[in-house]
Amino acid sequence: MNDALVFFLLFSAVACGWWLGRRSLSGANGAVPFPPSQYYRGLNYLLDGRPDGAVDQFISALEVNSETLETHIALGNVLRRRGEVDRAIRIHQNLLARPNLPKSQMHIAHLELARDYISAGLLDRAETLLQDLVKESDEQRDISRLYLVEIYRSESEWQRAIDEAKALLPKRSLLGGEAQAPQLSGQPIPVQLAHFYCELALEVAEEGRSDDARAMLQEALRSDPACARASLELGRIEGAAGNHRPAIEALTRVVEQHAEFLPEAIPALRECYAALGEEDALSAYLRRCLDEHPSTPLMIAVADDIRRDEGNDAAHEFLAHRLAEAPSLRGLLRLIRIQQEDKPGTPGDSLAMLGVLLDRLIEVRPAYRCDHCGFSARHLLWFCPGCKYWGTFRTIRTAETE
């Protein structure tokens, strides 16, 4: 939509608001008052291609009262979406300077001003307004809390984000009832709450507070039992503490939650099974997982076990058979590395050059993609910077990427 059309619509909206504001006066004396001079100046600005001046004149002309509030709000929202946050702030501050407005409408203006501040990056001012609304407005309390959660998430204040998100949950859901969980930026709050707990667990774990980290991760799983991230982090913390059985229990739970995240658990699983002297049990487990949930990382992990237990020839045969069924660059690169171990050559031979080229090709390609917005990354991210969703990154399952 071009500027002329946008401001024509704004002009129409403001004119309607002015007419509503003057209608009572017209009914009282039988005369219809002429529009104020600001309207004519605003129209001239608009026709001359000077929309900024037109907006200023329309704002000056439009009387503030209960009947014109929606027009002011709509005008401020349009300006905010266009990136003219300073003008939107001025409009909403102008509303708050009118003590004759009902309290409910003042609360609406407060909320819109907080949204302006968020758009402008003035998060401390927005936070203050939203906290006041939580205390004072029953109608705006939940949406104010939603914006507070977004602010605390952006500032990595995880405990405060958790507190506000929990306050949004229906009481019955905390007791295991069937109340539908509310949405936060398009995702159920329990899903995001689980990741807030995971973020907080990582912080306290870095401070050496392993017990607190475990408690946070257990809370994450209570909030969202399907949170594979919480199981992965819990398994790593238990493994680092020497609690290998609990670590294995947590890490193998990932298959039931999201099987494609199992490759993320393999390094920690290897350490735990090695500490227990049960490498064969891990090999059997990975083979079963490969049959049920085939993927290139699992195939490579099984090939590494075969190479360790049966030698390079068996690993080579296994990889060649699997790659014939499901080709992948990463699998081919591992096959080349095994061949190089059997027949070491000079750095300039064809096999070595092929390995180097494949390695570079794989390195520059993204390996993960958000299944909500399509944002891609080379490493696994738990928070998508594109759509602001949590836990939506998945392995890109193509021959070129795997």
C-alpha cells in the first residue's frame, strides 16, 4: 500500500472521528460546524505529497473523547507499523493527558503506549507500564503479561519470564486438568515455559549449582513432557556428576520425545556406557534406533561401532550398503575416510582431494531448519531468531545436507 493511499485512509478515519466528536454539538444548536482549519492544511499537505505534515495536522484537529478513542488508537497503530514510533508515542501520550477518558480506555492507551516503547527499544519504560496494567486492569492483565514475557525473554531474565508465564496458565492446567493452554507468540505457553526452565538450568549449572539445575529441568519436563532439550541437558548434567544410569535414562528418553534429536545425545551416551563398560549395549541400542528411525548421523555412529569391533572392511561394507539405499554427503565422506585409513596416500591424490572437497561442501551448507518459518542454520538452535519459536529446528533431511 503506497503512502498516498495510507494517508487517504487515515484522513477518512480522522474525519469520521471528528464528525462523531462534533455530532452532539450539531444536535444542540441545529448547525453543522465547519471542519477546523487543520483539516484543510492536512488535506493540502496530503495533496502536495507531504504526508508527514498531513499526519501532524490531523492529530491536532481530532478531538480526544470516548467516541474518537478508536480512531486515535488506529492512527497510532498504523504509524507504529510504518516505523514512525515517535509519532505513535505522541498520539498515545496525548490520550493519556486527557483525564476525562474512562479508566478502561485509559488502560487501552497505556497498553498501546507500552507497545510503542517496545517497538522503540525502550523496554524499561514498557515494563513499567505493563506492570502497572497487571496490577490495575483486569481486562488488560493477560495481554500485558504476554508482553512482559516477551520483554524478559529478550533480556534473558528467565526467572521473571517463568513467573509471568506461569501466571498465564489456567489454574486447572497446573493441577493436570484439561484446560487449554494459552498461546504466546503463536506457541502454547507450556512449550515455551519448558525452554525458559532449560535456559535457567544452564545458568545455574554454570555457577556449579547442579541440584538447582536438575530441579529446573524436572520442572521443564513437567511443563512439557515432550521437551527433548530438557532430557538432553538432564542427561549431560547427570553424566558429568558420575550418575551414569540416570543419565542414560534421560538421554534415551529423547527417542520417545523427538527421535531426530537422538544424535545430539550420542556423545554423552558413549561416555556413560564406556564408564559402565557396556559399549556393546550401546551398539545394540543404536542399531535398533537406526532401523526404527533411520538418519545419517545414526548410520555414521553405527558404522563407527562396527569399525571398532569388526574392522574397517566391515564398516566399509555396511556404509556402502546403506548409502546405496539412502545416499548422503556426510555418509560418503565417512566412507572415504575409512578407505583412506586402509590405503593411506599422498595429500594430493584423488581420494584425498575428494574428501577435502566434500568436507568443504558440507561445511557451508545449513544442517538445520526451523519447521515453522524456514530459517536455516549450521548448528542446532533451540530458539528461532526468525519467527521467535522455541524448539522448532529440525535436521534437514536431504542427500545434500545429510
